[in-house]
Amino acid sequence: MAIVSRMVSDLTGQEGNETDFVTLTVREHPSITEPKALDVLPDEISDLKDAGNVVVAEVTNNGDKRQFVVMLADFRKLVSDDVLVKARGIRGRRPGWSPTNKS
């Protein structure tokens, strides 16, 4: 007896070698609550185009988060590249904050 495994596309059901497939990860979509991974053949997704020149931003207000995508040109009208480059990072403590100095 032998066990045979085969790889098929999640989109079309087309068979292929494991090395022929790529993983398409969908991070956000109105129909899902967590990221999902699809095994696909590159030709099946070749028509998907990168939106390019976009900014993915997030607004946090009292623990509520909202993520959105805006065109880079529109974002630059509000936030210059210089201001963005000099902004604090999101990891670690805010500059000047110390656990012994809580002012």
C-alpha cells in the first residue's frame, strides 16, 4: 500500500507539484476575522495588481483600532516625509518616559 498526496489549487482545483505553488495570504477582508492562507499557482493570481503608492495607517482611540489605506499623495498633504521619519517608533517606551519618573 502507498500513500499518495497531491497538491491542488484552492482557487481552481488544478493539480501541480508542491514547488509550483505559492501562498496567497489574505490579511484583511470583510468576510474574515483572521488572516487566511491559500495555496495557488502563480498564473492564477497574475492579474492581481499592486495598488502601489499607498499608506496603510491605523488610528487608535481609547483601545479601539481602525486600519485604513490612503493614497500616498493624499497622506503627504497632511504628513510630510520629514515629520514621519522623525516620529517615534511603536515599540518600546515613549521617549522621555521612565518607570521611576512617571511625570
